Amino acid sequence: MESAIKNELTAYSYSLLAVAEFENGQLIMPEALTESRFNTSQSGLYATITQLSNGQNLWQSASLLALNVPRRLPIPAVGNNTFASITLERNPHFIYSFSASFTDDIGEHEITIHVIQNKAAFIELMDEFRGQIALGLIVLMLVLLLSQYAWLQWSLKPLHTLTDEIHRIEQGKSKQLEQEYPIELEQVTEQINTLLQTEQVQRTRYRNALSDLAHSLKTPLAVLQGQVNIVGTSLSQEQIDVMNLMIEHQLKRAQSAGQSAWHLGIEIEPTLKKLTNSLQKIYRDKQLSMNVNLTEDAIFKGDEADLLEILGNLLDNACKAAHSSVSIAIVQLHKCLEICVQDDGQGIAEEKIELILQRGKRADTYSQGHGIGLAIVRDLVDSYKGELHIGSSSSLGGAKFTLRFEQ
């Protein structure tokens, strides 16, 4: 744009140069110029001619009559030109200056033609251009950001799929990764599937070995118990009972999945429903009212046998101690599972809370069991790094057992 304006002002200077004449040492210019803006006051296009040697004003266009021209204007050498900016009446203007030499009868006359144009239109056009450039860059940036976001979503889609599948495995809704993955993730997913399969096989083999061990120990213990019954030695019978107690407790501890590498989640509702139905049949003579409050789709991240052992022992003890009512509430929070079992029995004295958690100790007069149920619950909760709190129920008046598991 500046180059175009310079060319335009150069053309105006040539048109002025074409009509300028010297006679007897005086510059003669026509009263009206071809370009009408030179003839209109404050039109934005002005012209003036000065003497090269001393800058004396020789002529100026009608458009410049009402304005004050700066005293110092550019003075190029004869045959040269300059293109610059000046301030005229506090407004920015372009100025093109060209020096030439005239000869008449008197001699040689060197002059400089100055053509001045207001910058207002140029500045407005530049502001509009900058606005368009800014808008174009913003649109381009948004397009690039959207393109990058779409590309990232597409390129990271396998990772999102992998995350969802792992979450399904943790929830117990799937046993292995089933989707197809790109080459970069293929080896990782294969190793994860191998790990899952290996752990399942080892856990099954471990449980089978423990079961075989239990059966192998029960047979000789039964023989010993039969011999003791014949002989009638109470001391020997007591030792055999202790052996039975220890074997049962240690086997249950060993069978716990505990803090394993993978917590395959299982739904709590089927296990709880099975337990409550069984307990209501077992204790139907008591006509217990069993209130169940369960968060929908609650998940226990662990082994189903461990959950059955925990809930079974707590609910069985609550049914034994209760007079008429048992309450169980299982709440699934964001990263915590809370299990609360209450009854309306006599409750537990504070000094006996630690006692009943010890192996083989009892704080009741139940006619059945070996008194190791709560100790097993404690060990299972510890293996999952959970918390077990025993207190009094404010609503039912009996004992209150609260378990918390971080998930």
C-alpha cells in the first residue's frame, strides 16, 4: 500500500512538473490544476514548490492555503526523490519530494516539488486489514486446535478403550481384555491377559491344594478324636479341639485373596441375598426382622469367598445376638465401601471388644461355633487393608460392626 501511494504521489509530482514554467526568473503555474483535489481546500491532497537552495516557498496549491506547512521539508538532491511521513495540523501525512532544475534566459533554477497526502484513509485501511488478519488467525487457530483435539482423541482412543476394559475387569464384568489394539499396545495387552490368566490358574491351584490339605488333616484328627473318646482323656480332647480350631482358622486366612495384584470386583447383592435367605431359614424360630439397605450396583473389589466369609460371620453373630431385629447397610461411595451390621441384642461391653477379636475368645454364650468368626473377619479385613470398628448401635441398642474398604 505504501508503494502504491508513493507511485501515486510520483505521478502527481510529474503532472506538476509538466505544467511548471519559468519566465524571467519567476515560476509560473496554472490557476487550476487537472487534479481537482489540488483546487479544493483541505481536500487531503496538497502540493507546494520550494526553492532548493534556501527552502523558500515559491508556490502552493489552493488546497493548502488554509493550512500551515512545516518549515522544514525534505530537500533531496536534483534528480532524486524522498518518500517520508510528516505531521500536518497534528495529523499524519505522506510526503513525496522531488528536486528538478529549470533553465530560462536568466539562468538555472533548482526547485523541489512536494506532494502531500493525508494518511487517514491509509490508517483506516490498515486497521481493517489488521482486524481481518487477527480474525483470520483466530479462526485458523481454532481450526488447528479443533483438528489437534480430534487427532488426539482419535490417537488416544485405544488408551481410553484400554482404561474402560480394565475398569470392567475391576468391576468383575469381564475376565480379560477382548478388544483389538494397535501394535504399540498389543504387547502390553497380551501381557496383561497373560497375567490375569496366570493369577486365576494359580489361585485355583492354591485353593485346591488347601482343600486337599484340609481333608488330609481332618482324617487323622478324626481318628485321634475317636481314640480319645474311647480312652476318655479330657486333656487330649482339649488339644485336639485346639488343633481343629487352629487348622480351620489358618486355612481360612490362607484362602483369602487379600491385597492381590488385581482386585476383580464382584457384585454384593447376589451374595448378600443368598446369605439373608439362608439365615432367615436358620433362625426362623426367632422371627427376626432383617432390614437391608444396599447401594445399587455396589461392588466388592476382592474374592467372593472372602466377602461371603465376612458377611456370613457378621450376620450370623448378629442373628444369634438379636432379639427381633437385624440391620445391614452397605454404602458405595466414590472410593470407599462401607458395611454396617447392627442388632438389637445386649451389645458388647467396651472391655470385651478387643477380647472377642482374639482367636478362640468368646463374649457370648452361643451354643454353636468355635468363637473364631470375628477373628477371621478381622484377618480378612486386615488383608484388604480395611478398617473394622465395633461399637454400640444408637438405633437398635445392640452391637454395631462397621467395616470400611478403600477401593
